Amino acid sequence: QVQLVESGGGLVQAGGSLGLSCAASGIIFSNYHMAWYRQAPGKRRELVARISSSLFTNYADSVKGRFTISRNNAENTVYLQMNSLKPEDTAVYYCNAVRSSSSIQYWGQGTQVTVSS
């Protein structure tokens, strides 16, 4: 059974930092591209950051220079370090895993991030 379990969300003031983690089980983690998405109320889910199986990263323009995605294949975990947070970063953040050279993908249950002004 595949599981992606996010943790680390919470409430933070604008300008603060939070770190999210996503622990994967049931997959060969190193074979998967990992990503963080977010969805704010009334908005579509959007890509925040992605890290490929070969460690290539890309970011949404809105978070470039503030967020950093990383992964630890030995621990089957992907991270999202979020700095200089803004109220518009408030959303439910979801972990996503896509198998390399495949359309197979999995989602976590999401973790709430709230940034107060």
C-alpha cells in the first residue's frame, strides 16, 4: 500500500519560515519524481516545486528564491523549506509522487499552512 504522509504545516506570521516533510512508503522512492502542490480556498491546485529522480528542481515563479525542495532517498522523504512566507502562501500543501517514465502517481492527504499578516 502506497502512502505519502505530510507533516510540518501550521500557523506562522508573515516573514516567517516553515518546513514541510513528506514520508513515502510502499514505493521505490528513488524511481519517483516528487513534488509539492498547494490549493487555496476557491482556487485550483497549483504546482509549487518539483524535484526529479535525478535531482533536477523547478519552482513556481511565485516561490522562487523563497522555497527550497529537497529529497533524501535513504529516508524516502521529500522536504519543502519555506522562507519569507506571505499571506498568499496560505493553502493546503500536498505531496505528489510520479513514477519516472510513467503516468502512475500518488497524492498525500495534505497539510494546512496558514500565514497571518
